Amino acid sequence: MTKGDTLRADLRARLRLPAIVAPMFLVSGPDLVIASCLGGAIGSFPTLNARTPEQLDEWLTRIGEATRDCRAPYAANLILHKSNERRDVDLDLIVRHEVPMVIASVGSPAAVVEPIQAYGGLVFSDVASVRHGRKAAEAGADGLVLLTAGAGGNTGWLNPFAFVAAVREFFDGPLVVAGCLTRGVELRALELIGADLGYFGTAFLASAESMAPTGHKDAVAAAGADDILQTDALSGMPANFIRARLAEAGVLRPDGSIDRDAGSDVASWKHVWSAGQGVGRVRGVEPAAAILDRLAAEYDAAK
């Protein structure tokens, strides 16, 4: 077995379900991370969801203590782009707490691979193209998160069948697929095409442990695939949002066009609500444990 094969097998052996509950901006916090790990999946959160480095320190302490006896690891999502003024401070906290897994976003993971791998942590890099996947692999990433068409928040555009096949030609480590996953049977489908894990965001957006406001959860439960609109007006990168909320925020004009000037005022995403194209499978608020139990039953039946 190669090093990548061994890592894939070791990671899978630690999980009840081959899944990551995705890091959702303004949504994922300690409660959801802990519930995910206790349920046998990888829980994750963006470090920027903690409003200050001091709060991040508290979150990492709490999560570390609550998941100490879990076989499933937790992950912190670190934005690497230079616009993230907390990047270096958050990285120092990640290293100090020896976070088991780091999901690097919006930039090459090259600068964070060495300090994280030095204490035994894993670095996964999310990528939206084969070219970026190759660069992340060359930089030493342990795993890749493939952002495919339909993912909530920042999204990709490639079909997962084509994406996985292309990346498997040069990368033998863990592959995670993000985009429209809401059922356990889909995890088995991903395994059959050569991936290892599924990235579940929207499926947990309306969970009881989610930090999303009630209005966001209700909008997710009421929406279907046709209610999702992709635009790069808010962050400069393609992202999926609930169409009605974009209209309420003034980003979407009555004629269906995007008002980019309005979008620049809500770049923090605080006034708009993201969701993926798999939103139609979410029908109400329920505990993360119940969602994980259902996914596990569907996955086991598919096997």
C-alpha cells in the first residue's frame, strides 16, 4: 500500500460514517462539531466563526475536551487568502491545540503543511479545479476536498464523476467530494467512483446545533433546487445562495439581474443565506444525531 492508501484506510477505520459535516460560515460552531464527532463523522468549523482569537481559543479547548475519547477527529477550516487578517494568529492557535485536521481554503496550503504535519495533524485542501488540485497535492496536502457543482456557499462547477477521475490520476490520498450530498446512499456512490468521504453542509444547516438564525433554517426547509442561485457578486468567487433572500437583500433585482453594488455591501454574508442544490431534501429542524443516524442507515443499506 502507498502512503496515501494507508492514510485513506486509517481514516476510514476511525469513522462510523465516511463523512465530514462541512465548515459553514456563520453556521458551524462547537455544538455542531461535537455532535458530529460523537455521531461518528468528522465535525468541522471555520476559525472565523469565532469572533475573536480569544473565543477561538475557548472553542478549541471545549471541542478538544468533548471529543477526547472520540475516534472521529474534528477539523478547523482556515482561510489562507491574504485578506484574512487573522490567518497567522489562528494558525498559531491551531498548532498550540494540535487540531487533528485542518481544511485549508482559498489559497495554497504550502505555508501551513509543515507546522501542522509536524505535530501529526492532517492538512486537507479544498479545490475547485483539477489544476488547483494538482498544486495542492504538490504542496504536500494529505487530502483534497473537491468542490463540485451545486455545493452550498463557495462552489465548484465540475461534475464529480469527471473531477474524481481526473484527480485520481495523480493523487492517491483521501478525496472528499462536496456538492449536493444529503443521503447516505450517495456516500456509497462516491466510494464506487474512487472518492473516500462526502462533505455534508446543507443537510446540517437546519440542524438543532446549527448557529444559523431561525429564518435561515426555515428558508432551507422551504426551498428546493430551483430556489438556489449562483453568483460571484458577494465574494468574487462563485457561491450558491437562496434566491428569495438575495432578492430581500437587494442583491437580486426584480428582473433577475444581479446588483453588484448592492452585493458589495453584504460581502460578509450576514444578510444573505447560503445553501446548496441538495436543499430539497431538508424538511425541518432536527438534531444532528438524528441526521447522522439516518445517513448511516442509508449508507449501510446501500452497501
